[in-house]
Amino acid sequence: MPSTAKRKSAVAKRTTASKRKTASKQIVKKTAATTTTAKKAAKPKGLSVHVGLNRVDPRHYAGWDGELLACEQDATDMAAIATSRGIVATVLLTRDATRAAVLKAIRAAARRLTSGDFFLLTYSGHGGQVPDVDHDEADHRDETWCFYDGQFIDDELYLELSKFAKGVRVFVLSDSCHSGTVCRGAITESAVGAAAPGGPRPKWMPRDIAEKTYAEHREFYDRLQRAAAKAGRGKLVEPDAALAQVRVGDRVGVAVKRFAPEVILISGCQDNQTSMDGDHNGAFTERLLAVWNRGAFAGNYARFHATIKAGMLPSQTPNLFSLGSAGPFLAEHPFDVAPSRR
């Protein structure tokens, strides 16, 4: 009997050990599966918003429709680049490019994207100005993008970008006037020439139209500025205020800290220049597309800007600056969803 008991005990021990081994294998398999799933889930996402306006609503802009020819094509061509890189693109053209629609698209991207993801924002259209009521501008004017039914103030843009999560890489391309960093020198029609039929078409809202538009909607624009200032107070450095302390010649590559995301902006011109419209593309976008060469460009963001700049006329010099800790981002290949160094 003792021998039989011993045999039963040995069998029981082997059975228990076998069960433990099987359970251990199952745990390992589950862990491996979880790790694989996590790796798949961690694949960076890319989203983009492309805004192009060939005209604006004269009901908001003191009877002025700001007709341009190539801005919708600019947005469409930039969206084509985005989709070719695996980025999910949203395109908003002229009548669809309202303040509400653009803000909705940007905010949707900010909610979806997390660290390591990529967001591309492109704008082609008129640039404008409104009087600065929160006193963050040395020239007492805030710069704007002219959307179909109203202007989008630069303070609003910086605030919306600040809402992206830490580690999100944001690339902004602005083919408009007043888009370099801030418009510190007053630009007048006498300096650059007013748009004439058949002549060059600068992408800027004439000063008299800007003043009339502001006068007719003063409460609206003042409220927007104050709301943006209040929301951002203590949370971020307003880039224009910081850049105002830097000499214009030193602004390329200047980074403004205290932004959670990493932001690069390449604009169509310097502060005291104008971006020009074209028959098919704007001058800046046309040059950008040529440099990109359907993806054949092999350099990084810094080289991308330098190469675009080298092929432009002296009267229109694209600018570059960054927000947040964008140093490593500048070394990446343009439009790559997953970080890459070049």
C-alpha cells in the first residue's frame, strides 16, 4: 500500500506540474499577443487639414470678395501629398472653409492624436490684420487668415495648436501674406502695388478693407482676442510676443517654448513681403511642389525650407520658425507620419 500511495502521489505531482507548465505557456502567449496588439496600436497616426479660398464672403468683408485663382488648387495639391504619405486628409475649399468648419477639423485632430502622431495644417488664401486689443503685438495689430465668413486670428491659431498632446508633431504651411512670424513692418498698397486686372495678385486684404471689416465686426473680433488671451494666460508663451524681441534676420529657426506639441511653420514670405497668387498654384506652393518632386526630396525640414527659399524671387522669401521642443522634428523627413531622421 505504501508503494501504491507513493505512485499516486508522484502521478499527482506530475499532473500538477503539467498544469502549471500549460498555464505558464498560456500566460506567455497572452503576454505576447498583448505586446503585439500594443505594438500595432502604437503605430503613429497622421491627420491633416487643408484650407484654400479663392474668394471670401463680401457680406462679412465690407463688400470685398478677395478673388484669387489658385488657392483651392493649392489645398488640393497639398492634400494629395498628405494622402500619398498615409495621412487622412480633410479638405475645406472656399464656401466650406468657414471659421466653424476649420476649428472643428483642427479640434477633432487634437482630440484624436497622441504622442508620436503627426498633424499637417495647410492654408492658402488672404492674410489680414485686426487691431490688437490684448497688447501682445509690438505693431498693435494681430495677424489673421481670412476664412470665408470671418477672420481667424493668430492668437486663436496658437491657442488651438497648444491643445495638441505632448509629443504630437505639427507641421503648418501658410501660403498667405502676414504669415512669416508677425507683420512688424506696415505694408501698404503703395509699397507693393495694389492688385490690378491681369497683374500680380498679392494674398493680402487691403488695409482699407481690413479697417472697414473690423469696424463692422469690432465686438466679435475683440471678444475673440480676449477669449484667446484668457484661455492661454499662464499656459503658453504667445509666439508673436516672444518673436518681437528677436531681430527679423535672426528669426529663422527660433523656437518658442512651453508648447506641449512640437510645431514647425513654413510660411510663404517674410513679415514685410507679400505672397503672390498664380494661375495654377500660388508662388510659394508651386515652388514647394517642385522641391518635393512627388516625394523624391530626400532632405529634412530645415533643408526643405532652405531649398524652397533658394528658388524664390527676392521679393518673396519663405520663413521658418518652430514652437516647443522641435529640434529633433526639424531633422525629420517632411510629411513622414512616423519619426525619421535625415
